[in-house]
Amino acid sequence: MSDKLDEQISRRDCLKSAAVSASALVTTDILSSATLGKSPSQSGKPKSVAAVVTVYGPGSHADVIVGKILEGWKQDGGPGPALNLASLYVEQFPNDDLSRSLASKHGVPMFKTIEQAVTVGGNSIPVDGVISIAEHGDYPWNDVGQHLYPRRRFFDEITDTFRKYDHVVPVFNDKHPGPVWEDAKWMYDRVREMKVPFMAGSSLPVSFRKPDITVPMGSEIEAAVGIGYDGLDIYGSHALDSYQCIIERRRGANTAVKSVQFFEGDAVWKVLDDGVVSRSLFEAALSVVPRANGHVPTLQAPRESLILFECEDGFQGAQFMLQSVNRTSVSVQLTGQKKPLATQFEERIEPRHPHFAYLLKGIEKMIHTGRPAYPAERAVLTSGILDHAIQSRVQSGKKLATPELAIRYQPVDYPHAPQPNLTSRPAG
């Protein structure tokens, strides 16, 4: 740990001894230079957050989420969310680390433990929410190609702190809980046990769509096909979250999943040839994503694969993962329409990965209201589908019964980019 970080921790000790109360700490330290640049509609009552991250380098999820709290929606010093960064825990410091310089620039104390970050070095929990980003960094892989990021450990330490100080605040978990189902289930069980307002999942469901199709809540969806790319663990979660945010809108949806099966290689095309999955829907989804010639290690994903899952209401989910494309899409057949609708979930680069601004807008809403902007169950369910698909792959494509995925939830009509207006005042 550098001298600069040690100086920041010493600064935290001074703040701790000088603070008379949690409210004094909030007004003297949390309202740092990170409040500059906020629009007039957002000034007045910003909420404070602690960030717990694995690494904070250029383009990392910490950069494109936490960076927008520090430096505005476009990370250019302009308007930003009605949030202030109260504290920061970073676990690893590669050569391109940004956290220490940004913490110094914005007067944000850094801490050596997660508990210290959540308490801002005090003996209570003065923050209004916690953002946990366990993505990127030097962490091991297991023997089935899952990157073992410490999402459960981070959540364990965050919620243990809640228990210790008898106070619960909202938590956002970046990407899918887990990645293994045992960890995802443990996290979800603790959420329910402790009544933690909780959100999780990908930025893609709230991203821009190309073309921007409309699938109203309660639509008569006959079938849908998703296409994703790259590794199963890293991008399968994005693809399944994107797919689920569409199919959950079907009329009378029973989201519980009763079986999962994985196909790869020639078996993928046989499913299409046999009509198990609609070829026209597959081609519609393929038509809106760019072609590529990607390659990932075979352990992490085959060149072409398919995850089939069956919901309790009889709906069949079909999620392809292809290395011949480099974006995510979904096509859907609505009753009464001749042609399927298809859209790409965009991953725009400029300005500073803007789809993450819309993810942060949802987080902002939860922290201001104390209620998730949309159900965490979606990400828990897709995490389970993905892990069971990987287990099916290990078992040579065996169809797995999944009574543990009887996760039922009520979806909400939450918008995607370019809505909601980023500079609108959050409720709460």
C-alpha cells in the first residue's frame, strides 16, 4: 500500500476522532468535491454511498460506475447522480490503479477493510447505501471455467457489518450473484433473512437498444431467442439478463425454471434443424448483431452453444452463445404479428460507457427510496440458469431438473436508455 494511501487512512483516523456524530461526518466529509457539477434539480439532499471494489483501473466496472459518482454522468465534471462517495475499499492495486489518485482528488477516505469502508471508519453505519463491484482483478478460475470473483465474500462482510451495528442499507451487487449457484443462493437467502434492499445484474437490460423495439408488459409472447458472445461466465450473465428482461414481460409469466440443458457444436444446429427452436427467430436475432471471429479458451466456452431452459408455465427459453458475433441480441415473436421483433443491446463506448450511467440511475433510485428499482430475483434466477447450464455442459449436455430455480417474481416496467432522464431528481 502506498504512502499516499497510508496518508488517506491517517486522514480517516483524524476524521473519526473529530466527528461528533454520523450527521457531522456526512456534512463535513461526504459532501466533498464529488458534489460539484450536480444539476440544480439534484442539489439539496444527495445520499451517501460506500464502494467496495476488487480493482479500480481504466475501463473497469469500478471506473464506469463509481467514476460517474465522482465526476458526473459523462465523467467530465458535469452533472452527475444525487450520490456522494463517502468511502472506498479497494482490494487490489495493479499498475494502472486510479483509485488512489481519484480518492485524493475528491477527498474520499480509503480503508483497509470492508467494515471500515461501510462504517466510514466509525462505530455506526452513516452511509445510505453500498455498491459492491467484484469484477476484474487477479482471482482464480475453477475447473469449469468460472472466474471466482469474491462477490459472496464481499456481501458476507458487508452484511456482517450490518449485523454488528444493527443497521441495514441498500446494496447493489455488480453483475450476477455467485458465480456458482451455491454462492448466489446464499446471498439471496441472506438478503431475504436480513431484509436488505438489494439489486444485482448486468448493465445491458437498461442500455440503448438498436433498433429500439417495444415489448409492453403483459405481451402475448409466443417464443424468443437470445444471442450472446464470448465466455459463458463473463458474458453469459449479460446475455441471460438481457433475454430475461424481455421474456419476463409475457402475460401471466411464471418465471420459475424447472429444467436447464446445454448444447454445443453440431448439437446446436441439430436443435434448429429439428425445429425445437425457431430458425426464423434465430436468424432475426442474428441479423441485428455484428459478425466477428472471436475466440475464447475452450474451457470458458465452445465456439457455438445453446442454453435451453423450461419455465413452469411451459415457456421455453433459448439462449445461444456464439463466437461468430460480438454483441448481444434478443428476438421475440408476439401473437398477431407476422414478423419477429429483434434488438441489439448496445455497448456504446463513448462517452465513458454510457449504459452504465443508466445502471447507476437505477442504483440511485434504490438508495433514495430504499426499494429496488427492479427485482433482484431476475439476476439471481439468471445466475442459477447459467451455473446449471455450465454443470450440464460438464455432464455432456444432460438435461438437469432445477427445482431450486423455482424463483417467482413480479417484473416491473422499468425503462431503458435513453430513459429515464439522468438529471431528473430521484424520489425519496
